[in-house]
Amino acid sequence: MGAKTATCAENWERKVTVNVFWIPSFRVNLGKDEHNLALHFNPRFNACDDTNTIICNSRQEGTWGTEQRETNFPFLPGSRVRPQIQSMVCIKFEWNFFVVRLPDGHYLNFPNRTETTKIDYVQVIGDFVIRTFAFE
């Protein structure tokens, strides 16, 4: 998938429901543009020397910040034997931080390091199916 751009209110929630197949990782990027990301959310099944790890990060003027790693990994890959497994991720922008609700109900907090006040850029990348994508 390519980049999707949207202008939205300053306090919003993104709900993304995906049917996840066996993939190395997928990414959700939110920010000003591709070089200025307030949130880079990247669950990795088996990619970049990480296994079942969620990476959160920010990017300012093309430079990545320090990764925040989460080992609680509620995503399950689908297979040809089992039906597709649906995972819902909700991301809420709370001015100075993001709250990410994972499919198992666990929450991650990630600071708004870029001090952005609105999200102009939304990018979702990976080999999966998005069932819904809603702005609230």
C-alpha cells in the first residue's frame, strides 16, 4: 500500500482493523510527512532481527529517534489451514502522547516527541487486509 494523507482535528482516534497473514511486519506511520513522524508503529513477527516485538519510534527531519520496544505481542499470523485472524488496533492522539490499544486490550503509551499538534500524514504499509479505517 502507498501513503495515504489526511487532515484531521487535533484530537482524534484511528481505528484500524486488519486481517493479519504471515508477514515479517507491518507499519502505521502518523505525522507531518514521511520525514517527520510523530508515531511509527511497527509490529514485527520476524523482521530486522526481531521476533514478536512491537517497535514504536518517531522521526524528525529524516532522523529516527530511540526505539521503544514492547514484547507483549498479541498479533497472530494466519495460515492456509486456519481462517484469517482479525486484529484491531486503536491509536489515540492525546496531545503530548499516543495511546495504542492492542487486540488483547493491552495499552502502549508513546510520547509525542515531535510536539506536533495535528496529524497531516497517515501511512499504512504491509501485506495485510484493512477491514476498516475510521477517523473519530
